[in-house]
Amino acid sequence: TLTFDSLSDEKLVLKNSDVWENSLTLGDGKLEVQSNSFQIRSTNPMDLDDNVDDILFNVEPQELTLHAKEFLRPALGGHNINTSLETKSIRGDLYHDLRLESRTQSVLIEADKDIHLESRGGDIMSQSYDNTILTANEAIRMQTKRLEFRNLPLFDKTADEINAKDSYQLCICESGQLFAVRPDSVCKADAHWCSVQTNDQ
């Protein structure tokens, strides 16, 4: 055991020949570290996961990494971010799903430019107990081999004829653009509408 006993702050400084400095300061209610990298390692890596090393906490100028089986906070919703999280990227590891969830409020994802969601090895699922709303000033683009709408209600013209004026057919151009027409109309648009090019085409 190495013990330091002092009436003032304790500071441990390490230097090399190039005067590159790491320092550790222990003060009244504080621990201050000056370094380009700071790590906390587990004494028992097997408690974490067989697929990761023993690093619990790692801080570098470009990245901050936390690893644990769970991030716990004494709140009903689990780990809670009270205001906002601003970052260039949020990603899950190779062996677990990435999940963003709000059980009682809303999850808001916004950007000044584009929002890009990509999964290279599985599904992207959005689930809401009320409504899922996608809003854009210009276009919402989906690039996929197949687009499915499941569990849609069937329209019975005889039973729902009063509301027939509020229903539409969903049509698609060869360019991928969608448009709606009345249920008794032909699914056809003029050449100008389907020839409008988006920025990605």
C-alpha cells in the first residue's frame, strides 16, 4: 500500500525526456487527471462479455467509451438524459442491438441537414403506441428493394360509402415518387409530376 498524507492537495507528475507530462491531482472532493488518454479497467473482465476486453471507461480527445452490461440510474425509465445528447454518431456494438426508447414521453431526432439511419446486418424498427410522424421540408426518401404496408384495414365500399370521399388510392411513378388519387380514378399522373427529379436521382 502506498499512502500519501498531506494538509494540501497531492499532485503526481510524470515526465519523459521530451517534457511530455501526465499528472494526477487529488484535492478536496476532486480527482483531476491531465493526459491524452484515461482508462479504467475491470479486475474481472469475464463479468463483462466474452467479446470485449477489460476496459470499462476510456477517454481520448476523439472518443469517449463506456462499457457495462447495463447503465443504471434510479429512475423509472432507466438511464435518463434530461436535456439533449449531441453527437456525430450513435452506434451499438457488434453483438447487441442499439435501442432508443422513451416510455412516457417522446424521442426526438433532428438535424440541420440530413438524418441517416443504416443497418448493415439486420432490421431497423420504429414502434410507437400512438403515432409515428416523419416530417421533412422537402422529401422523405426510402431506398429499398421492397416496401410493405402490413395490417392495413380493408375498405368496404357498401358499408363505408359515406366516407368514400375521404379515401384515396396510393400510386407510384417509375421514378419512385408517390402520389394519391380518388378511389374511383385511374392511377395515372401527368408527365411533369413523374419526371420531377430529386437531388439523389
